[in-house]
Amino acid sequence: MKKSAVILHPFIFAVYPILFFYSHNISEEYFSSTFLSLGISLIVSIFFWLIFNLILKNIRKSAIVVTLLLFFFFSYGRVVQLFEDKEDLLSPAANYVLISLVFLIWIFLIILIKRSKKDFKIATKILNIIAVVLLFLNVMNIVLYELGRKKIQLSKINESKTGITNDSVIKESHPDIYYILLDEFASSSTIKDIFDYDNSDFEKFLLDKGFFIAHESKINTVKPWTPLRMACILNMEQIKSNEINQCYKLMKNSKVVDILKSKAYTIYNFPMRYYEEKTSPMTKADSTFGISFGKYKGPAYKLSNFNNELLKTTVFRKFIKDYYRKSLADDKKYDNIYANYISFTFNKLKKIPEYQSPKFIYAHIECPHNPYVFDRDGKRIGIKWDGMKYYLDQYIFTTKIVEETITKILEKSVEPPVIVLQSDHGTFQKKGDSKVWVGTKPEHTQNIFNAIYLPGISYEFLNDSLVPENTFRIVFNSYFNTNYELIEK
């Protein structure tokens, strides 16, 4: 009696796409993120295999039918993604037609398989081999990555040369320090290049207040990821890594906060909404201000980020993207809570000077980053996710409310505070009417807005290409009498 071929392929192909997706996002996710999707995919595959076995009366045929279903299901989203910038080719109607066509092809193949007189033993063996090889390669990729994953080692910062003259050092002075991060706030040169918008009024305001503006400041990490950028700045060094999860850890246990704590600073934290998933970057903060987005449990928040993005690679891609944004756009609660979050942060910053000194304020404000909820005059517009006009309007609104906030901070402060105004990266907007967020030039994402106010300090040692990682080296050298070496361009 001949041995029947073991059926493996439908079950391997049920888990392979998920592991493949994880392996390509391994620096941003933990393996536990895959558990739910792996379990559901495997259970559903077994269920369909049993159902089709009852229909076809053949375990090998039913296994091939399930493998075909998995192939169409997990490859559809990736194919559709290639045409998303051509809206006329991928309208909602076209998407339904395409899904129907794929379904009909699958039904046609089921009929052919059912009518076939072949035993499908060879096909089963071939599919098993392909599945095992693909799974092996993918698992090896994950294992090798995990084995080679190194904890980011921060260097011991050399305090040998500073570039600041002794005359400009205020020894043991403890001014309040405001670090205000404007997410995706484009540099003036970028905003001029893309939108032909003149940002000189905002710059003039800052210069009149005594700020130094580094017009050629840019990020120097490979990718403009916010966690990576903040890990660099809060640890005062250039970190070359794709390990996003490790960057979160470095943010939560940063050198800057440790140094300020040692100087008896009170730490006030204004986290952006995104950090609710990964926890706030300022775990050592004495007080954290903000509006909790975790209380909002609308349809768009029922899936984890990993599963949400995974579904976008499947036949559900268009439905997930449209449903996600429509559910937020239609929900006034989210609209209001997001706009309230922006307004609350700026209003609270205006009152912070009244708090006891010395204090360090870390304010990560997700503005002008989308979603767009304000026009250029600060009027609420509902909630928009795409569109150059909305970005520019919210950008202009940001400049206006920043001017108001800085004016209040300076007016209410007993002693002039240090104020750092930076963007984590440039904008991802592009010219034209496309809604695809891709910068037309690399410098649009690399160039940042970088302004610093150092009361009582000469700016002679600063230059237009100020390295963001030098921000707190300069602040500490200026007011704590340290001698941190400045990173070269």
C-alpha cells in the first residue's frame, strides 16, 4: 500500500504571509504581535479545508483549493497597492469589480480541480516543498535577525572641547528649558519650494525675540522616523539603527532627562497621541499632561497597528483604509478630541511659566502633521487626512499659535528660559494633486526647522547647519559649565 503525501502546504501558507510581513517589520514590532493573526489564519484555513473536503470528497483537492484561496487573499492588497496613485483605475467600483473577478477565477479553478481525474499527489508534494522552503527561509531570516540583534550601545560622551568661549558660559545657572517639537514642521526652504509660501514673518518674529535659526539644519539618520530622531536628540548623539523598539527604550531612559534630574529639574511631559501605544517617552517625568486617546474606542482602534497594516496587504486593503478614515472622519468625538489635544497643549504651555523652577518641558505636538483639523486661522474644519492645502493651512496655523505661546512664555517667566523649537523631520508632501505621501526630493524630509533661544549667550559659535544632536550639548555647555564635544556636520 502506497503512502499518501502528507498535506502541509495550506497550513504553512496560512502562516507564511504573516511571518513574512513580520520579518519585514521586525524592528518595529514584537513577535507577540503576530499571535492573533497567526491563530485566526490557521483556524480559518483548517475550517475551509474541512468544508471543501466535504464538498470535493478529496483531502488533496480541498487542500489545493484552500492554498489558492490563501494566495489570492494575501496577494491582492500588494497588487492593488501598485495602482493606488491612479485613482481612476482603482475607484471603489473598480475595486469591487476586481474582487469579483478574482473570486470568479477562484471558483473556475475549483470547478477544474473538482472535475480533474488526477490524484494531485505530485502537485501536493511540489506545493509542500515550496511551502516548507519559503517557511524555512523566512524563519531563518527572523532567527538570524534576532540572534544578531544588538542592544544599541550609547557612547560615553567626550567632554573635551565645546566651541563655546568661557565668557559665554553661565556657571551653575538653572534656567527653565522648553523643548517644543513640532511634528513634520517643514523648514522654511522646503515650504517655499513645495508650496511657494514665504515663512519670513514667522522667522522675523523669532529673530526679534532673540532666537537663533539654523536655516540649513537637517537630520542625519537613514530614515526620518520620529522615535529614532527623538532617541538621538534626547541622548545627544547620532544613533545608526533600525531598531525602533530599542529607540523607544532609549527615549524613556534618556541621558538628557537623567542629567536634568541630577540638577533637581522638575520634568513636565506633553506626549503626542501615538505614544499611548508604546507608552510615553518620558517615563521619568514628574507630571504628564494630555488628553487620553485610549478612551476613544471607535472602529478604527479595534485592531492593533500590526494587524491593521497586515490586513492592508490582503483583499481587505481598500475596505480597511476607507473604513479606517471614514470612521474617524465621521466621528465627531475623534475630531473634537484631536483638536482639543492640540489646543490643550498650547494653552497649557502658556501657563507652565507659573510652575516652580527649575523645570524642563518636553512638548511633542503632532502639528502640522495630519490629521488636519484647523484652517490657517485656527478654525476647526472637521478632520482631513490628505491634501496639500490642508497641510499648508495647518502649518500656517501652527506658526501663529507658536508665536502666541512663545510670547506668553517669555512674558510670564521670571527669568528668561531656554526655548528650543524643532521639527523631528521635514514633510512628506509632494507637488501636484496626488494624495500619495512621498517627498519630491530627499531634502524635503531631511531639512528641519531648528530654532533655539539661549538668553545671555552669544550665538557666535552657532552656524546655519546646526546638528540637532548638539541641541542639549549646547544647552548644557552654556548653563551647566560642561564641556561636551560638539558633533561635526
